[in-house]
Amino acid sequence: MDRISNLPDGIIYRVISFLSAKEATCLKYAAKKWLNLVTIIPIVVDSSSSAISGSFKDFADRIQLARRASHRMRRFSLKLQSLDFAQYSIVNDCLRQVLECGVLDLELDINVKGDYSLPFEIFTCQSVVKLKLGSGFVIDILPKNALLPALKTLLLDSVRFEFDNTGGCTFTRLLSACPVLEELVIDGHNCEDWKWSRIVSSQILKRLTIRREEWVHNGNSFEPFSLYTPSLEYFEYFDVLRDRYPVVYLNSLVEAKLELPPLYIGESYDVRNLIKGLKNIQILRLEAVDTMQLFWAFREAVPVFENLFHLSVSTDPAICWDALHILLKSSPNLKTLTIEALHYQDYHLTSVCQCLEGYSYLLSCPIEILKITHFSGQMGEMVQIKHVLENLLCLVLLEVHVEEKRVDKKLQILADLLMLPRASSKCKVQVKFV
């Protein structure tokens, strides 16, 4: 029996990659399954040369030979540290060869100094399923027949967009040319530098990630930003605050991860629509303390999160829990809460901050699992966790991640936690030392 043929296709691709072209060609006649697999070149080695040298030309010649041999290409990755005007045609000719090979996964990382443009064939490729473009160049025009009928994943790294010569937004046109697009990742963006419609609009998009290169919070005005993505299920958003979010349509959203900077006194940024747009969320992760505080600053806009069952927030011992209080009151079906640190002041270790109102609001909280990811066993922490356990009536599991290396200290913290009284007779305490 042929044991190799029963292996997963991914492993077979890897085996074939070690064969010479002649040996791989012989396999085409072994069985019908091998014919289909061998015609796909699994991986093309990345080119990371800083210039288009003779070795790159040899590399391009190999691509041309593959096309003549009717090979399909599974993945092609091209990384160039620099690109001069005289080299544009060599690169684009190579890319056209790759596209003619029916490439499935295409990654282009080209550091450009000048007015380099990708070949139009990139935007009319019938085969590509995953496309990554970067970094530094501008997409200012698309062909009239732009269409990527198989593209499901699009990753843009430090790519900028402009209005084309017809007055249309090339970013909007690119999304429209992807009829089956499921995932869009925009990395390293500063979209205030784009000339675009300032809206991400897609009826079919399921996953959207927008990550800014860095926060630039200097009081400047940042243009409004809208989201019309009715099928979106996952949303990751790291950005500056925008003046407004005119349209936020996220009715199918399941999970969101947000990281936004603080709102300072006197600033007029308005994130109310963004907060309202999270209404149907099931899993919400707030990755910065300042992000959580926005829910306090715009508390009148916080909806009732009927579907929210898992909330994860960044906390700091010195930062009040007013925002967390609002979130818990607005989440009637919350089951799991993950926080970083308990709130206490070093100079009032045994007292309860006014923002917590004696923790009495926890009596009506349906939380079953509480996770604390930063815990050191200080007296202030023990006092606060005692109050929490005495008020969470539905708690089933308290999971505490303890930052301690000494064995004797570990044993003391474990003993202290296990001895704390609990309102829930079902509550178990699990300690993980990190």
C-alpha cells in the first residue's frame, strides 16, 4: 500500500519541495492524485536581496520555467529592501509570471523610493486566495476591470490609498473588487494620510483588523471614520481617537479587541457611536486602561450588552473602577470576567475606594468565572479580593495568576487565598504561579 498518498496534502507538498523538477515530474504519472498535487509548487523561497542582482534574475528565470511547465504555484513571497526606477520592469515582469502560474498565496514586501506601481494584473488575478501587500507604496489607480474573485484574505501593511483619476476612492474600489473577501488586515496605517472616503464598507467581511503604527495624541483633529460591515464577526482596532464615528454598523459582531488612547479634558473626540455599535458583542477585550475609561467618559452611550458573556479589561491598582462598574451593570448575562489587577491604594490598604461602593453592586452580577492575571499577594490585594468573593453569589471559579518565585511565599499566598470566605459555596480557587 502507498502510505505517502494517504498523508495530508500539506505534508505531501513539503515532501515534493525537496525533489528536483525532474523527480517531481516523474511523480505525475504515479497516480491521478499525484498529478494534481505535483502541478502545484508548494513554496518559492523569499528573495530578500537589497538590489535586483544577477541572482534575482536567475530566480525570475526559474519562475518563467515553472510557468512553461504548466506548474501552479502555491505560495510566492517577494521581499526587497530597496527598489530603483530602473528595476521596476524586472520586478513587474517576474510578478506577471507568478500570476500566470495561478499563485494561491502572494506576499509582496517592497520598500519603494519613488512612484512605483504594482502591475495591474495583481488586481485581476483569478487564482489568488491570500494577498499581502506592503510596504510604503501608494495604490493610486486600479484597472477598470479590477476583480479578485477568489481572494478571501487581504493584508495591507503601511500601504496608502488615493483617489484615482475618475475621482473614485481606490480603497473602496479594491474592496468592491473582492466579492468573497472574508478577512481584511490593515497594519501600520495612518489613514489621515490617505485620500479616501474614510469608510470601511463590505457586506460580506467577517474579520477586520486595523492597527496603527503608533499613537500620536497631540490634540490634532483626526477625521471621522465609519464602519459598515453587517457580517463582521471579529474586530480588532488600535487607533487614535477620531472626531466622530458617523456610521458604525456591526450587528453580527461576536468578538472585539480595542486599544484606544485616553480622552483628555477639553478634547472633543466623540466615540459614542463606536460604543453603541458594540451592542451585540459576545466577547469584549479592552487592551488598555485608557480604553476602559472611555466607557466612563461616554457612559450615557453604553448600551445593554445582552449577549456579552466574556469581558476582559486592562486595570491598574491606582485607577478607579468607575468604568468597570458601568460595564458590569450593562452586562446582565456576563459569565467570565478577566482583569489584570485589583484596585487599591498603597496608603489605604484596608479600605474600599468610593468608586467600588463597597462592592455591593456585585451581588446582582452573574459572573461565574473571575480571572486575575497580575497578583502578588500584597495586603491590599487580599483585602479587595476578600470583598469580591463575599459579594459574587454565582462564582464557580476564581483563577489567580501569581507573580512570585519564592517557594515559601507561594505557599503562604496559596494558603491565604484558600482560607478566604466566599459567598458562593460552589466557588473553587485555582492559583497559577507565573
